[in-house]
Amino acid sequence: MARTLAKSTRDRFRRRLEDERLRLIEMIRDIEEEREEVRLTETSSDRSPDPNTAEGGSLAFEMEKELSILENTRDILAKVEEALVRIEDGTYGVCDVCGEAIPVARLEALPYTKMCVTCASARR
Ligand SMILES: [Zn+2]
């Protein structure tokens, strides 16, 4: 059984993850609002942007890019929330695959990770 993190260390990561969670939620809200604005602007204008023109093409590209950022951000948010649950149930900082302790340095760099470096790179 891997050793668990000291309570002070766990509390520090909990605070970091909670901050991160709020930041991600705000980011998602901002992107959604922006997308909604673009959508409303488009439906209210007479012509929908033609993807063959430079203007329409770059707008479609922007929307596409924002969508992937949005999906990515939601994905990280889910991981952050999962990490917070693991902090509560005491499995935070333990590799999900091999059960070894994840080095604190790795958690510092990637607080929501649930795999040690070895297992994470084996998955790629
Ligand atoms: Zn592992």
C-alpha cells in the first residue's frame, strides 16, 4: 500500500484544485457566452456566412477552434473534479494503474493526474 500524502500537502492540493475548478468553470462560461453571441449575430443578419469567402471561412474556423478549446476545458474540469473526489476519499496521489504513490513533483505540475509517469507514458 502506497503511503498517503500528509494532510497539509493534501489540503494544499485541494485548494489548488478548487481554484483551478473555478477558473475552468469561468472559462467555459466565457467561451459559451461568446459562442452564443456569435450565433445570435449570425441569425439576426440577413445572410449566413459563406464558408467559401475568407470572412465566412475564418469565422467557421474560429468557431471550430473555440469548440475544441471548450471540449478540452470541459475534459480538464472533469479531471479536476475527479481529483477533488479522490482527495476526499483518500486515494489522491496514488497511481490508478499500479497503486504506487505519484511523486509530489508530478502532482505539482499536473495536480489532476491519476497516473504516475511510468503508467501515463505506457498508455500513450
Ligand atoms: Zn503507475
